[in-house]
Amino acid sequence: MITTTALLYAANVIAITVLTLGLYFPRHRRRDLVVAYLGVNLGIMAVSTVLLNTAVGAGLGLGLFGVLSIIRLRSDELAQHEVAYYFSALALGLLSGLGSEPLLSVGLMAVVLIAMFVSDHPALLRGYRREVIVLDRAISDTSALVAALEQRLGGQVHHTTVQKLDFVNDTTTVDVRYREGAAGRRRAVAAALETAR
């Protein structure tokens, strides 16, 4: 007879497979993080299940995994969407390992998957970009900087943060958030076609 615990484990395996191989990898193509997400998820599920049934307590185990997660995240450069996938993998493992209410746990797993599907969908906020750009001029005036960026990027600049203004080498390093315009998209397509040749 199949127990509710076994059903939760199966639900977790299905959920993490959908998260990593159905959502993350087709959109971002980073194999090493697929391995990390799968390993973290299944490890969290196994350890939280054991800790739930021992006198040590789940709180200590979750605290240890929190510390390990912070160390892991600090040891490698991860983009914000990759951090979101990382914590989704953690959440799925915890929901299956600590799930005392099977229906609630499976429902929450579905919520995590739906949230990641929608929030990381390419159609959501399409055209909005963030780049760190080095300009070949030192521009200290904000309006001139925005104008130069809009002209080069072919879009509307929404926010800039100057990271480095170098008057000796005549460069400006700026973190820019912008919405790509039609001209910018045309340049990106032309560059992609040129690279493909």
C-alpha cells in the first residue's frame, strides 16, 4: 500500500523535474545549476524527513541548511532568477520532507511551480533589460549620460547608477535599466545574424 509520505516524495520528484528540466533548463541552458537544484532538492527532502523523525528537531536542521545555502550562494556568481530557482528547489524539498498535510503540501508545490512559470516567462515584461555598460567617455552630467545611453541602446532608459567615473581613461561604467526599443531589437537581430555567419 502506498503511504502519503511516498506520495509526497513522488510529488516532489515530479515537481523538481518540472522546475529544472521543464522550466529552468529550456529557458536558461545552464547544466551545472540543474545538477545543483536537483541535488539540493533531494538532499533537503531526505534530511528534513530524517530530522522530522528524530529528537534533534527540524528547526536545527533547517537552520543548518540555511547556513549552507548562504555559503553556496556566496561562493558562486548567480543571477537573481537563478537564486529564485535555488530557493524554489529548497522549498519543494522542505514541503515534501516536512509535509504533515499532504494535500496542502502538494498544493503549495503547485503554487511554487506556477509562480516560477509565470514570473520567469519570456513574455512577461519583455524588452526590459539591465546591463552594466562601459562608455568610452567620462560623462558626469546625468541627462547627457541618459541621452548617450538611449542613443547607443536604442531604447528608453529608466534608471542609471554610475559605478565608476574615470576622467583619466575617459570612461564611465554605469548600471542601466532600460526598455529596449525597436531600433535596439533590430540591432540585436542584426548582430545575431552577423555572428551566425
